[in-house]
Amino acid sequence: MMHISADTGMARLLAALGHEHRLRIVELLRQGERCVCEITPAFDLDPSVVSRHLAHLVRAGAIRSRRDGRRIFYQVADHRVLRLVDAVRSVVVAPDKARPVGPRARAAGARC
């Protein structure tokens, strides 16, 4: 079994969520589990492209799948994925609410 570092896992998850179509898939799954036959029509994309996006999200651990007969269902793998998406949305939508972190910047002209 291959073990990945936390940094690699974080980069993989953030990269998976960093695509507009994959974010839309996660948003569709926010309401609960959906069959691939319900996800695909929400996109003006070839079904194979939607399937590749779904596979990317599964590999990153953002969503998981299960098979029921011939149908494949997807759901968000962990509620924290939705919290992460919400946090990013908050940063983008409300930049005026930013709260800098760390000590104040040194006085102008100070040497590093």
C-alpha cells in the first residue's frame, strides 16, 4: 500500500477542487448522494469528460462512489470538504472581511 505525505494529499485535494466543473460537482453532491445519470445532465460536456472529473475527485478523496447494479452513485466523502469549499468561497466573495495573520509588518525601510 502506498502512503502519501500530508502535503501531497493536501495538494491533490486542493488541485481536484481547483477546477470549475469539479467544484460544481461537489456543489451538486452537497444535497446528498446522486447517480452519475443525475450528475451528467447538469453539464454541457461529453459524459466521458464528466466521468473523468468524477474519477479525479474520487482519487483526491473529495467524493466517493458506490455501485448499485448498473448504476454508480457519488457522494461527498467527508463533511469537511464542504467546509473547505465554503471557506474558499468566503475568501473570494468577501475579501473585505480578511483578517491578516501573524505579527505586524516591520516598519518601512527595516532590514530583513
